Amino acid sequence: MSEEVIPLCNAADLGEGGLAVPFDVVYGGESCRAFAVRFEGRPHAYLNRCSHVAMEMDFQPDRFFDDSGQWLLCATHGAAYSPETGECAGGPCRGGLVKIALSERDGVVHWHTAPNLRPLAF
């Protein structure tokens, strides 16, 4: 199956260090939540699954940044991740977040499928 490029949101919906835009995907055959954020002007997306314990990271809906706006934080156990790469930056991480490729053009953010990452079928 070839890569698909799927519209996610208007670029303006991703404010710098602000609320995430959530979306649903199928990853490795399982339905999962994912999220997109903007950091240093660029959009980034990840599965909403902490590498420490496979649970959603946001304690308050769509809030992933710590108070400094520099790290993505798992609200349950405090694992911190780089917003640019998803790599573990501190706390009880076991690896990094699963990154989802994004692109931005003409005021729209798109996400890119991969062999193990597909849109959720209804």
C-alpha cells in the first residue's frame, strides 16, 4: 500500500506550544489516539502513548506541554519528551514516542500514513 497524505487541521489550529489537535489512527493493527502540536514554528505528531507505560499522556484533554513549553510531558509519571523528535528527555521513559510524519502547505497540516500506520476506518 502506498503512502497517503491526509488533511488533519488548519495550520492556525496548532498554536505554538498550545493545545494539541487529537486524531485517531490504526497503529500495528490497534486503534490509537495521536496528537499534533506546534513547536518552534513546525508541526509535529506522535502517538498518544507514553513509552514508560502504554497509556495516554494528557491528564487534561489535549495538553501535552510542560509549564516551560519546552517538553512534552506524560502527566501520569512525569516522563518528558522532546517536541521535535519524541526522544526521551528525562523521567521514566523506555525509548521515545512514535513519531507520525506531518507536512504543512497552503494553510493545512497533513499527516502521512506508513505501512504500520493507517487512518481509522469507520
